[in-house]
Amino acid sequence: MTARAATYEELLERARAGELGPDPRTLRIAVAFATRQAVRHDGRGTGYRNEVLSLRLAGAVGSCAVEPGALPDTAIDDCVGADVARLLDHPLTPVRVAALDAYLMHVTPHTPGNGARPFPLPAGTSLEKSRARADAVVDLLDLPPGSTVLVVGVVNSLLEALRSRALRYVPCDLKGGVTEWGEEVVTDALGAAGRCDALLVSGMTLGNDTFEPLRRHALRHGRQLVVFAQTGSAVLPRFLGHGVSAVCAEPYPFFWLDAGPGVLHRYRLECPGPGGGR
């Protein structure tokens, strides 16, 4: 398994210093691009939009999701052709996250030797693939029926998978609103975490600076924290044992881009203990 880190800032500093692989000043981003998507699955009453910044470093792609419209057009120009070290110091958090993700994907790709376990994703419609991904994520929770899960980053297929397992949930998203079933979506994750038995968290929390408080909460209170990660898929496995108990990593290309088969990469502590603290 690859070296782990106690905090996101520690991991970032170690990457800047070249302690995790090649000197980032010697590596350049060949391609920078943004992917924008709108979706409304058949049979669903609500839809959503995604926007993701991705950076290509040699054979690796690192990504960070952003709120639609929040990424300035100049960000892509800043990234393409830039060395990784400069982007790890970029003023925009999503650029730093995408650069770190690309660097770690280049250094430690999702392979069994690095702790990843492949999970085949079948071909199908967007809804079929969304549900298959949701099953892969929710299966990483180790909870008895009736437990309550804080879901940070509302994805209706994840909520559906929790409901099918008789697990209660508190949906949370910075945008607020309601779920497919008319449930209120809270906006204060930490405020709701205290009444939940586990946390199911989007990797997008890395890009909006809300991941670290959630990680610390899970570690301090002995709660499972499972991350579903399109953002920072190579970053978040580094926190296993430091508050994170499992990760379902999904690097670019994401399941919603292609109707064909794909693969997810799941990481889990052998003996997670409370809050993934071993």
C-alpha cells in the first residue's frame, strides 16, 4: 500500500517537496480540459449538472469537480503546459486538487499492488450504471439495518441503495433543496454529523475545502467515513486509517461519459476499527 498522510495539507506539502515521487518541478501537464454534463435519468423527477476540471500528466488524469460555472476560463490556460509544482501552489483550490490527483495517479495508479481492488462496472443506460456504481459504494459501509448515514453530496442512486438496505440517511449538499423523495437536503454537514452513525462523502469535498473537518470528525468520534471519489480518486486513499475507512475511486473517464463497461477501484482497511483509526 502507498504511503498515507494524516492531513490533506501534509499530503500536499510532501508532494511539493518531491517526497512521494519525482520532483513535481520536472513534470508538466500536457492537456487541461473541463467536462460539463447535465443529466436527468429516465424515470427520475429531478436532474443535476456536473462540471469537472481534469489534467493529463503522462498516462494519468487527475480531476476535481466544481460547482457549475464556478471555474474561470483562465484556469485551463493556467494549467496546460505548466509544471506540477506551480499548480500545487495555484490560488484556486480545484486546480491544486486536480494537480495533486494527477501527480499521485502518475506515481501510484489504481493497481492491486497499491491497495486497489477492481470492481467491474457493466455497460448500460446512465441510470443502470449509476445504480451499479451506487451499489459498489454503499457496499463499503459496514452497518446494521436502521443505522443513519450522513450523505454529503446528494446522489439519488446512493440514497436509493441505502433505502434498499434499510439504512436511514441525512442528505446534505451545499445547494440544499430536496431529494427525489421530497426529503429536505441540509446544508451544514458538521451540524448533522453528530446524529449519524457513518459518513458517506463525495470527493468533491476536497475541492470546496470541507473534507478535512469531516475527516477529523470521523476520526474523533469513531465513525466510518466512506468516500466516493471522482474528484481526488488517487488522493483520498492516502487517508485510509486517518479517518477514512474506505474509498470507491473512479478516475476519468467517469461512468456517465460512456455506455460501455468500466471499472471502479475500491480501497478498504482490512481491520478498519472505529472511524478507520487503525
